Amino acid sequence: YKIALLSEEGKFNCVKGAKSLPFTSHDKLTRFLIKANLKCSTNLKKLPKKGVIIFDDTVIPKKYSKIIENCSYVYSSSDNKVVWGLCFILIIYVYKEKIDILDIIIWQKGVKTKNELIREYLIELKENNLSPECVIFDKWYNAHETLNLLEKFQWKYITLANGKRIFNTELNELENQCKTGDDNKIIYKKMH
């Protein structure tokens, strides 16, 4: 259903969505919607300890669709410009060979920032006693509030930071900063 939803421009219905999926009827999509519990089904309390949390966002351009709910002008790194489209934040948990999709959040411009949404989700994960070995995210999510929250939880993290960004090493105790070629730093936070 999600693939059909993302594949279509303009107003969406199950008849139109079925056309973009081979071997799927509009009745099958309708039955799915009636029966589906569209909430995340991963039981956070049963996830194994020492996995890796990864979060990242992606933009689906919808340049011909001016009516789709939650569309806005957002920066698309794959297009290297601002585009009209939908922005999704994907949160996954990786343990050995198993990948669990924890959530797919549709970001709504003007409601909460992506960093605020991620901090709320990290708090929920902590409240469910999840104990990841590491959290990985790109530099768009390394707001000081997010890094401070990870410090408070004593969770390791890996991210990029602008090469000119100054960290208070007394507070953060960053042990390994590797310079990359594009004026970014790879930040690895190792807890004692």
C-alpha cells in the first residue's frame, strides 16, 4: 500500500494505486486498509540489546501534485535543491543480520522539527529500556539538544559534523575525530 501511495501523483485512491502495482487489485488494497493496523508493530521491549539505531530522512518529489497532504518545499539531498514533496524519516534497528523498521514518520513542515521528532522517539526508546550499542545519523540531526540527550542516556553515536564546528570536549569527551576530505568530521562518541 505504501509503495502504491508513494508511486502516485495527485489525489490517491485504491483504483489508481492498483495500477502502479502489478498483480494487485484495488479490492486487495481496500481490504488491506480495512484490516491493517498501520501503527508500528515492532515490540520495543522485545528487541535484543546492543543493536544499532539508524535514522535518516528522504524526500519523495511530488512536483505535479499540489494537493497531497503534508507536501511542502523541502531540501532534497539527492536533487541537491529544494523541491516540492513529501519528507519521510525512517528509523530502523539493526541487530546482527536482522533489521526491524521501528517507524516511518511523515514530517510536516511547521509542526515540529525533524530533530524534535527524533528526540521524542529516542526518549520513547529509552523509556522502553532499549539499550543500543550505537546510534547512527547524518549531520542534519546533530543538533546540540540531540547530542546532549544521547549523552544523558550514555549511548554511543556516530555522525558527521561540519569541520568548523567546535565541541566542548570537557563535556562531550570526544575521543576520536577523523578529518574527511569534504570539510566534515566523523564524530564517534565512546562512553567510559
